[in-house]
Amino acid sequence: MKVLYFAWLRQKIGMSEESIDLPAHVSDVAGLLDWLSDRGPEFADALTHRQVIRVAVNQEHVTFDAPIKAGDEIALFPPVTGG
Amino acid sequence: MIRVQREDFDLGQEYAAFADQDAGAGAIVAFVGRVRHMADPDQPKSDDNLIRSITLEHYPAMTQKELERIDREAQSRWPITSSLIIHRHGKLFPGDQIVLVLTASPHRDAAFEAAQFLMDWLKTKAPFWKEEETGAGTRWVAAKEKDDDAAKRWK
């Protein structure tokens, strides 16, 4: 699974994308955020405030209860500020 | 039509080409969004409040798709005959153009409303993020509640 990070999430985590092997027990976005948070202080710090995290699965906005599976492209980012 | 680009655009040229390909449209609305001079226009002018530059980051694989979705939604809600969205990314300076929306319709109401809708949804859905540089340093712009409220009026 490919995971992409944007804006201050990218800066706090220290990379723009990575490939991960999704653990078998992780089946939705909320589970992925919990699992990522346990990977180190930079992840824990970046993912603390869930209310300012938005998620896209395969380039579509989703909510935290959205299912995910191996091969998906997941993007984590703050609320958008374009225009 | 959607274009996401680093380069500037020329409103006159874009309008001429747009009007030309939709010669029957009785109404065309154009909106240009630009980089403000002040980070917070409600606060006094100070070095900390003056924007030196902004950098627009985006999610290329999603940006195009999301703008197309927003455009399709506008087409399904209003009888617009053409629409164009140009959004820039990269480093921009005060006064620089960021975004262009053009809508064409037989009637002005649809063209005005569709243009406003496109901007409201773009501001809350298109995957762009602004980083602002002022005298106080560099910071990521926070999403504004009034933008969420503006998007919500189009249920």
C-alpha cells in the first residue's frame, strides 16, 4: 500500500510517501491512523489531532470509517486551503 | 475544462478562447482569485501581516480528478454550457493570480451561481495547501470556517 503525506503532515513525518505492508488486523482508515501513530514520535505527533486530518483513498475524499485494502493509495493531509 | 499549472494565465486570452468555443452563450461569468497582500486583511498592516510569498502544494494525481468531479457537479446542477477552471501551484507573490473560473450559460443567474459554487467547492475539496511567508516566518494556512459555511449552502 502506498501512503502519501502532504503539507505539515509531510513536514512533521519527514517524508512525502512510503510503501507499507498493511497488517492483517487493519481494515479501515481509523485503524491505519492508529497503527501509523505507533510507529514513532514523529507519526504520533503528526497524527494526534484527528480533527485536522483529512484522508483520501485512491484519490477520493473519505471518512475515517472507510475500508482500505492492500494496493490502495492512501493520502493523509490537513483541510485543504486552495483557491 | 480543467487546467492545473505553474504558469500564469491571461484572462483576456482565456476569455476570448472560451467565448469563441461557446458562441451561443448569452452570459459568461469570470472569477479571478489572487494572492492577497495581507495574511489577515482584518488586522493592521505590519511586517508580520504582510505576505512575502505563498507556496501552493497539491496532490497531482487527485487534483485533476477532484476538479473534474466538482465541475461535473456544477454541470448537473445548472444549465451551464461550458466551464473552465485554471488553478496554479508553486511559489506565488502578492497580486499574482491563483485561480480562474469561467462559466457560460444562456442566462446570467446560472452562470453567476455556478461560478460561485465552483469556487466554494474548490476551496473545501480540491487538494491544495497554501504555505504563507510573512515577516513572522512561514506557516501553513489554516482552513477557514467561513469557507466551510459557504460550501454548505449548496446542499
